[in-house]
Amino acid sequence: MKLIEQPFVRRILNGRAIWPLLALAVILIADGFISPGFYEIRIVEGRLFGNLIDILYRAVPTALIALGMAVVIGTRGIDLSVGSIAAIAGAMIAWRIQAGDPHGVVLLYALGAGILCGMWNGMLVAFLGIQPIIATLILMVSGRGIGMLINLIYGGTDPSFQSDFLQWLSTGSILFIPTRLYVFAVIFLLLWLVIRRTALGLFVEATGGNAAASNLAGVNAKLIIFAAYLICGLTAGWAGVILTADTHTSDPVSVALYIELDAILAVVIGGGSLAGGRIYLGMTVIGALVIQALTTSILISGLPPEYNLIIKALVVLFVLVLQSDNARRGIVSKFRRSP
Amino acid sequence: MAIMKANTAGATRIAMRGIRKAYPGVLALDDVDFELHGGEIHALLGENGAGKSTLIKVLTGALQRDRGEIMLDGEPVNFAKTGDAQDAGISTVYQEVNLIPAMTVTQNLTLEKTHGRFGFISWRKARAQAQQKLDRLGLKVELNRTVGSHSVAIQQMIAIARALDDDTKVLVLDEPTASLDADETAALFDVMRSLKAKGIAIVFITHFLEQVYEVSDRITVLRNGCKIGTSLIGDINRQDLIAMMIGRDLGEVEEAFAGERRDGSGEVVLTAEGVGRKRVLAPFDLTLRAGEVVGLSGLLGSGRTELVKLIFGALKHDSGTLKLANGTAGNNPRASLDAGIVLCPEDRKSEGLVGELSVRENIILSMQAKRGWLRKVSRAEQEKIADEMIRALAIATPDGEKLVRQLSGGNQQKVVLARALASSPRIMLLDEPTRGIDVGAHAEILTLIRTLCEDGLALLVASSEIDEVVASSDRVAVLRDRRKIGELTGEDITRDKIVTMIAGDNL
Ligand SMILES: Nc1ncnc2c1ncn2[C@@H]1O[C@H](COP(=O)(O)OP(=O)(O)OP(=O)(O)O)[C@@H](O)[C@H]1O
Ligand SMILES: [Mg+2]
């Protein structure tokens, strides 16, 4: 067959990695103009402070959930219940601290609740064959109610709590750097190892790409789908821990509200397709950063908050258009036709 | 253009000149000319990956060319999308059937031209129109069933029926007969001949040379993206034609097989006793032996695919037992794979391959599934296996990283085989393994199957090509109306005997 060289620039433009990175860079550069001193980083009370750190810091819950979401979307699924799972995990914390458990065990309770929720979703989707959007809608709707019921177990009137350990996990710092960034890095690394150093990632992508073919090729598609929702439940549980420990209050009604939308957007900005078949963990994190950077810049720009969502929507639309094959082909061919 | 050879009835309908088309990294068409006359059947030939499908996609506007011009009846045309070509009278059946599986036959057949008023569809009219389209091909299909519930062959026929239109001037058929039986092929040829008589120009792509000689008037050969030549079918013999296609002589590989058949003295590796499933296949007995090829013959819908899937566990049997040399079979694909059984499904697009994954990932998928998720095949090993398979099966791809959906049809088929082989099976179940594979590769794959057998592999090959079954099998099981009606061995394996059996005449 006849092979031809592809020009370097075309290869980059055709690549998927360039656009989200570019978007992030543009947002951060624009911030520099909007707010002088945007890039300043100071040390206050033994911890780094500054807008850039703040973006990383605030992006953690969304990024965590987006990682799990990336795996689920890889199987051609979706998990709408992540916010509710975070709420349940948070309620779990308040309850078990109230019950007097050691705080390490409380953490396990919260994560365990996340895993159980994930298994529930996985069972509905993989073994009962319910469509993901409907299956996870069930927990999305009921999950916050479950959180409130957990609060009620012990009276629930005063769901705030004190826990040095959990607060340290969420808002503390080690060597000037916020603890939650370490937590995130460890989870990211573990997930990356599970996905890329075992064959799980390949199986997820094969199942998402063509479940029938994967099944005939010997991949246990149902088990793979189940595992994906389990993983997503676990990362949502972690996000719940971080968010709840931050406010030291179990507030099932409003914690992590609409976080599923940001998480899905992060995955999609990172190059994942809702049609399934690919997992990009690293780019998903970039996607989450794009969303957080955008939110932060709108805040510091002093625009009325009403513009917040609209600008966010516009930027997201822009990135997605650039990523779409058709639009890109159009742009690239303009380059080529010109000489 | 003005000087036309005798025999080619009409005037030039389509002239493509200097066509060039590159995909990222691959030059698929390099300065290709192609000319089509009214009232002729023009066979477009070439190896897998030669550029045939690309050429017709460029013609119909499914792909945009990089360079070159296309004239329709002397006027330059530029179809921006396939609908434009359709409006200009060019009807096309693409290689990968693109019907909508979840819609009914009626809906699929009347998608482009709906009938009714004020935007409402009149389903009565639609059904009548659909029926009329099916009647042209003499096809009997339930109109209200979904397309996806029909076999690949029926789907292929429905796709052809859909393409045929009253105002068709040019009909393009990309490997329409790849999954058809003799009867359907004959029906299709009748239709093609009658269209030709009406002055319609037909492009016909196929890898079956007998069919080329049977039905076409002229041939054009592509090799490696270049046009090699055009000739009247009467002016070229089979040998020369093959040499034109593959650039060398094929030798007499195919004939070499028909010689000896093995006697079936190998160790029994699989025994099916009364295995069946209600409404799918009547209970059957079958044994597979190491080092033996069992052919599976029968008409479309006779239960070939179902039998293979029952053995693999992709369909669960509800009667009988399936025994392996080392215990009972698991009745699901996963367990079968562990037991050394592997299936190459008939429909490569929907059941065979994961299009969005690379060639390498597809090739190692079964092998990896067998090992389990924890023991990952290292990247280096994956590449080694993929490269070996690409070489052994001559898969036309720059490397293992190309996405499978970007390969040509025949090369995708080879990837299905490669994946099965890479899982080091002891029993291979092949459902239409050579569908869409070119002459050269066809011979090579048959040789490969033979070699594997000598190494103790047991093979079950379901095929609609009776000649292939005759050429490669040591034993033939014959199916009719979802029932196994008998087996042929040794001297009895002849085309005639098989044809009589499947046709249902009493022996
Ligand atoms: N979407 C694509 N992206 C990249 N390369 C492609 C794509 N489609 C086809 N190709 C390449 O272009 C070449 C020609 O492919 P084409 O499908 O035209 O072959 P073909 O002659 O129809 O083969 P076959 O007999 O196997 O159907 C092949 O090398 C193939 O790998
Ligand atoms: Mg083709």
C-alpha cells in the first residue's frame, strides 16, 4: 500500500489533545489581563495561596467524579447519580461520627457507601439491562432523599460535625500544598494503574465500542460494565468526603448539586465520546480544569453572576466544535486550499 | 472517448479522470481513470485495499476527492453528499450494509422517499412501495420485522432492493454477493441483466471471478491505488486477470487441496449429542476431531450460523449435551474461549470487530480475554503478535495502530481471523471466513487453515460457497430448514451431492 507523510502541523491539528489544552491556556492568559496579579502565589499559614492553586483546589471534586465518569462513558454508559452518591457519602460521615466511630473507619463507611451505590447502578445496567440514563436516574432522584433519611437516623437536626482527620484530608496541607491535591494524585495514579496497567481499560473500551463483538471475543461485557459503575461510585464517594469535610456539614439537598453535568462536560472536553469506546484519564482532568478555570475567571472578572452559565456554555461549545471531526476538517481544509 | 470498442452498447455515462484520494497517511487512489457506459455491467476488480470502495465513494460524493474530475453524461459533476448523487440517478449499495437495524423493513425501504401528505407518512402506500421493491428481486421478507432480526444475506438483499429505483441511471454494487447463496446471486444477476437491457449502467465489485465472467461485459482492475487496465471480459482469461490483480501468478494453490481428504482418525475434541434450541435449530449430533475440517453447508436460513453459535455458547442450547475432550462445555462464549474454542462470526461489523479500536487491540482482544484482565499482555508482546499476524495474513495496513474501521472490508475480515488465531485455539468455528477476501488472500487463508489442521486444530467452517466447502473439507455436514440432515465423507463430497441434499430432493 502507498504510504504518505502527514505534515507535522496537520497531525497536531488533527490530534485530540491540542484543543482542551489550548482552551485552558487561553482562559488562563485572559485572566492575566482581566486581573493583574492573577498569577501571584503567596504562602499563608504554611500553605500556598493564589488563583492558580485555587483553581486546582476547587477542581478536585469535579475532577474525581469526572474520572469515574470517564470510565462509565467508556462503556457507552452514563452515571447521573454521582451527585446523589456524594450526598449519601457525606450523610454517612456525619452519622458515623455522631455514632462515635474512629474517623478512619468513618472514611471507609463513606467510601463503602459510594461503592455500594455504584454496584447498585452497575447491577441495574449490566445485569438487568436497563438503559444507563434511566438506571442512574433512579438513584439520582432518590439518593438525596436517602441522605436525608440517614441524617434522620440520629435526629438529623444538627448534621454538622468535627473531624480533624477528615478536615485535614479536605482542607489541610502538606509541605505547602493542599492535602486534597495529594489525595487526588494518589487516586488518579491508582485508577490509571488499574485501567492501563491491567487489561481493564482495553476491555472497557472494547465493550463500549461494540458490546456484542466483545462478548463473542470472550470479554465478559456485563462484568466490565458492572466494574465501571462501581469505580464511578467510589470516586463519587471520595468527592462526597472532600466536599462534606470542607463544610463539616452533611447537607444532602445541596452538596455536589449539578456536579454530574460538570463531570460529563469534563469528560467530553477531554475528548471522550458519549458513544463510548475510549477512556482518556489525563485529558479528563484537563477538562475538569478548563471548567473550573472558567468558573473562577468569571468570578474574578466581576461580571454579574447571571453571565456565568452563559459564558461557560459558550466556551464549552467552542471547544466541542473544534473537536468535532467535521468542523475540524473544514478548518484544516481551509488551510490547505489557500496556497 | 469518442472511439468505443464494439460490444459496449451505450454511450459514456460516467467518466472519472485523474482521481486522487488520500486518507491520513495512506494514498488510496493515485491518478485513477474510470469509464462507465450505459447498458454495460462493468466489474471493478482488485485486491483487498486496492481502492475499489474508495473509488465508488468518491463517485457518489460519500467522500470528497483531492483531485480529478467526474463527468456524468458529459457534464462535470461535484456531489457534495450522497443524496445529490441519488438525485442525479446514481444508486449505490455500499460494501458495509447501512440499513437501520432497529427499523422495520418497510421503513428502511422507504426512508428516502416517504409517501403521504402534509408531512404525514401513509404507511399503506409505503408498504405497497416496499413490497414492490422486494418483488423486483423476488424476495420474500416480512415487512414489519426489524431489519436487524434478519440474516446478513437478507439484509444485503434488502439493501439492494432499496437502491433500485425507477429513475436509476447508474447502479453501483460494492460486493453485493459476498454473503449471498447461489439462488440469491442468480436472482440478483437476472435483475442486473434486465436493468442492463434498459440501458442502465452497472458497476459491480466482487472477488468471485466466476461471477465476473458470468455477468460482466468489461472489467477494470485497480492495484494499490492505481488503475492497471480496462478490458472486455472476452479478451482476458482468468490467469491473466488474476495476474493483473495481484501483480504475479497465483499458481495452482486452490487445486492442491481437493486432492486428499483425511480419514478422520484424529482424537475427538468435541461431541454434540442432541444439541438444539427450540425454534432455532432441531437437535443435532456432531463430532469434531483434531486435524480435521468439517464443512457446514446449507441454504440461507438453514441454520448454519445458529449451529455454530450453539456450539460456541453464543446461543444457549436447551436440549442435549456438548462434550469436550476434557469435560462439558460451558454454554457461554467466555467459557468456550477458556476451553480453547473460538468463533469468527459472520457479520464482521456488528459482531466481529470493535471498529474504534486499533488493529493491534482487536487482534489481541480474545487472547487477552482468555488470560484475564489482571495479566495484561505487554505492549511489546502485543505489537509482536499484531505484526506477525499482519504479515501472516497480509493485512494491508501501515501498522497495527490504524483503526480497524479504516481498513478495507477484506482486510477487516482478516483481522477477525487474526484475532481468533492469536488466541491459540484448539477448535475454530468459522462462519463465512472468507467473506469479501480477495483471490490471492483466499488461497493463502485456505492454505493456512490446512497447515493449522496438520498441527492438530479442529475446524468447523460454515460457508455459503459450496465450492469452498468441497475444496477444503474432510467431512461435510448438511443443513436444511433448521435441521441437520446428514453428513458426507470422502468420495461423496462433491458439489452435486451437496446441492441435491440442500435442495431437499430425496437421496
Ligand atoms: N476511513 C479510512 N481512513 C484511512 N484509511 C482508509 C479509510 N478507508 C479506507 N482506507 C484505506 O484505503 C485503502 C483502500 O481502501 P478501500 O476500502 O477502497 O479498498 P477496497 O479495494 O474496497 O478493498 P476490499 O476488497 O477489501 O473491500 C486501504 O488501504 C484502506 O486501508
Ligand atoms: Mg471495499
